[in-house]
Amino acid sequence: MTVIIGIKLPDKIHNAVELQKILTEFNCIIKMRIGINNSSIFCSTNGIVLLQVENNDNSIILEQALLEISGIEIQRMIF
């Protein structure tokens, strides 16, 4: 089973360090990471990150840790 976590970061200037800290903490379950910027706006302050993660209890803990970041939104896709 493949699990994709989509992360919408509305204020990446202020939250990027905290996001990076969490992603580093959970790096062992992250198989793939893609960052998407809004290309129509130069230096956009919001962004989207897609993660492919292992489907286990740690992925749920990762989601809970991400939700502690102010203003962040996450979505989970399972294939």
C-alpha cells in the first residue's frame, strides 16, 4: 500500500524550519519528498510538499506532529 501525505504550508517563511525539523525526525519512513512552489508568484510565501511514507504507526505520528505547526493543512491519499 502506498501512502501520500500532502502538506499545504501557507506561511513557509515562518514555518519552514519547524517543518524541516519534523521531516528530519521522521526521515526513516519518508520514501519520497517533493516540494511544489506557486510558479506564478515570484517568491511565494506558501507551498505544498508531497511525501510518500511507509504505512505504519509512525506515519500517523508524523501527521499529528505536522498538525502542530500553525496554519498547516494535510491530506492523506492511500493507493
